[in-house]
Amino acid sequence: MSVPEPTSKKLWDRSAWTDARFFLQYLRPQANVFVPALLALALTGGITLAFFNLLGKLVGTALGGNASGGDLMAEANHTAVVLVSLVAAQAFIAFWRILLFAKASERALASVRRDTFSRIIRLPMSTLNVRRVGELASRIANDVEAMRETLVSTIPMLIRHSVMLAGGLVFIFLKSVKLSLFMISTIPVVLVLIAVFGARIRRLTRKAQDELARSQVVVDESLQSIVSVKAFRNETHEIARYSHQLGEFLTTAIRAALPRASFIAFIIFCFSVALTLVIWFAIRMVSRGEIDSAQLAQFGAFSGLVAASFAQFPELMSQLQRALGATERVREILREEIEPEDADAPRIRFQGTIEMRDVEFAYPTRPDATVLRAFNLKAEAGQRIALVGPSGSGKSTTISLLYRFYEPLKGAILIDDHPIRDLSLTTLRLNLALVPQEVLLFGGTIAENIAYGKPGADRAEIEEAARLANASQFIESLPEGYETLVGERGAQLSGGQRQRIAIARAILADPAILILDEATSSLDAESERLVQEALDQLMENRTSIIIAHRLSTVRRCDQILVMSGGTIVERGTHDELVRHEQSLYATLAKLQLE
């Protein structure tokens, strides 16, 4: 995380301009829409200036008494027609300006959302395990939405008022340089206040965005674990957790509102005092004959325009500061290192020989707690290797290293005698397929969930995979068959049904190496029988690594590795291991199989 610069000037010079370049980076592809929108914006600002010029001239003529009643009305009628025409033209151009800005900004923000999600989904597991799901989701939802308000509303308003302010200043200087200099003498004070207050507002609004992200984490975790929440009757506890995080956000948001309110209130005070002084100074100039009433009327019209435009800047800058804080959080995600993108890597099918040599590993978040030490594994192509042992012995970590979710601290992992660190992730992972203990399906149809193993698979391939997974019978008995929606995380299906869909998905993927992580441990006897039959079909002619607590599923494995404390303490076949009555495996076998 970047450390804030010590002064507001540096903060604005560096971070704010970096954020501005970030916006432009995404708006550049929309130049054919955004540039015409900017031109339309400048044109509407120019029309507003012309409107006030004509209005001021008409009022000046009336106050100056230089025209008779008939001439005055004729000029008023002509000016009124011109003014209405200008307003109509402005409304027409404003319609296209708003439409073009919306198109450009929404397209740009869609690209930001897409890039942010693409970055998040490609983050390495070591990074994803540090960040919470709700926080990452908040970046796409809350932070990008704050940026949307800036692109759609704040920046166009800022540009429009800048054009009107600059044009208004030119007009009032043409009317009276002396009075103009007196009126704008207060501007430097306001600019200093924008720099000082803006840095603090930005810092606090960024903190508020962080607190809001943390409250979103509670929502996501509670809804994802809603069964546990209700089973333990912890609704009140979750409400309290959310209220606490929301309270933190509210406190920070109010703290951010304090300098913002002070800033705006002080600016209003300055403008009021300045207006009073300008009126006093103008009357003084009229009394001395330095300016006539007609010039004063036009000067007053443009002064009102300048004041109105300038009065918008504190609020607009405050909104911009909030958006820049959100932008900084999104940019942090986009700066994170991601896994290599190698979608074009060759699709090479492995034979399936696996070797792990003296592997040592500790998770980045717990570097002092070694999970694997001096770990050695050798599996020939087509063999079935079982990893058994108590929880925390390192079984699942072994699989994570094989997938290269993490890199070992020491040792080497080879497939077909090639170090996996030299293989592309795409080549490696397309040769692996995982059937986990807890299958969480995506919220689409059964067919879509099976096809996840091979995107683009046709219906015949999907149905054949389901048949081999012993899933076709229950699928076809459903009213909508393969088009049945599985519900949130597959909640509409039983555990055994979800498991068989996961197996069908793995069959469709046709991996060289199959990994079964407690694939039958949570099933009833009938479901286990059906799933085990499907697994036997799936494991044919593939190297299989089976993680199991239930030893009934590993008795036919070619090799069983018994793990404890991150290392292998026993290895052999089932029959070999049970002969040693004092061994850990024999003890487990007596408890489960006798």
C-alpha cells in the first residue's frame, strides 16, 4: 500500500494527476464519442455566455435610458427571439452532450469493470487468500460506481463551469478592468483552500471506502454461509457484525463530511463577503463616473455568471476527491501481480508421471509454520496414489503445489520428468482435473455446469459424460432435464447429485491426471456407491491422486502415502501397511474397517 505524501501539494501533483491519466487511458478508445461530447459541452458553455451578454446588454439599454419606448420594445422583442433561439439550441446540444458523455463514460467504465474483474480472477492464490471476497467485490461495485458518478456528472459539470468561468472573466475584464481585478482578488484564497481541504477530504473518503468494503465483506460472508448462520441461529450476531462495520464506515464518512462542510461553508462566506465588497466598490465607481449604469448592468450579469460557476467548484472538487480515492483503490487491484497469461500455450497431453523431490513449503501468510518438509512422491503413469492422514498433515497443500497455486520453498515437482515451473499454467492445469469434497456449482443449468470442464462442448459430449458419471438417470428424470437450473451454488441438488455433476465435468475435461479430494466422504451409502462407480470409470488409464480419510476408498490404490506433520511417515499398499500392527495406517484401518 502506498504511503501518502507529506503535503497536499505533492498528493495532488502526483496521485491526482496519475488518477486523471488513469481516466484518460480508458476514455481514449472512446475519443470518437468523448471528443464531440467535449465540443458540445464547450458550445453549450459559449451559448450560456452569449445568453448573458444579450441579457446584460438589454438591461443596460433599459437602465441607460438611451432608447425611446418604441425602440426599447422593438429591441426587447428581437432580443427575446434571439434568447429563446439560443436556449432551444442549447437544449438540443445538451441532449446530445449528455447522451454522448453517457455512452463514452459507460463504455469506459465497462472496460474498467472488465479489467478489474480480469485482474482479480487472475490473481495468484497467495494474494487471494490475503484479501477477502467481499473487499474485492466492493472494488467492482462501490468504487467503480463512485468513478461512474465522476465521469457521467462531475467532470462534465467541471468542464462546463470552467468554460463559463473563463468566458465570464474575459467579458467582465472587457467591461471594467479595475472592477474585475477587485472582484477576482479573492480567488487565490479559494485555490489555497481547495488544495488544503481537498487532500484531507480525499484521505478520509478513501478510508471510508475501505470501511464500506469491510462492511460488504460481512454481507458476502453471511449470505455465502447462510445455512450455518441459520443453523446456529446467529442472525443477531451477523447483524451485530454488520452494524459494527457500518458504524465504522459511518464514523469515517461523517469525519470526511466535517472538512467538506467547513470548506463549502467558508467558501459561501467568502463569496458573500466578496459580493458585498464588489457591489460597494461598483457603486463607488458609478458615483465617480468611472463606469456607467449600462456597463454596470452587463458587468453584474457576467459577475453573477462567474460567481455561480465558481460557487460550484467546491462541491465539484469535493466529489472529484471522493472519486479519486475510489480510483486509487481500483488502481491498487490493477497493479497487483497476476498469474502469467498463456492462453495460446500448446495443448500437450501428459503421460502422467509425477515426482515430488524433497519439497518444503510454508504458506506466505505463515512463513514460520512449515506445512511440508522433505516430501517425496513418485507416481507412474496410470497409477492410483492415495494420501491419507490426519487433518493438517499437508494433503491438500500437496495438491495446491501440483496445481502451482503456490511455489515450493525448496525441492522440485516434475511431471513426465519436466519441472512444472517450466511449464505454462495453461498446459499444466488443462492436464489436471479436480473432484472436490464440497462441490459448489455455478448458478446456471446442469448442462452449463458439466460443460465447464470443456467450454464449447456439444450436447452429445455433455450427455455422454453424464452417462459415464452415473448422472444421466437423475438428470433426465427432472422436468427440464439438462436445462434444469441448479440454483445458488447448486442448492437445488443433493450432495450426491452435485458430486456426479462434478465427475461428469472432469470426464468431459479428459485430464491426464485426476485429483480426488475426499470425493465421497460426505455421501450416504447409495450415493457413495453410484459416485464410486463413476470414479472407477473416470480413473481408468489416468494417474490419480486420492485424498481420503475413509480408507475404504483407497484399498485398491497402487500406493498409499501416510502423512503426518507435513511429511510421509509410511508408504506401501493397503495389504503391506496393515501387516505392521503398530503403524499409523493399521491403527486407522482398525478403527474404520473392522
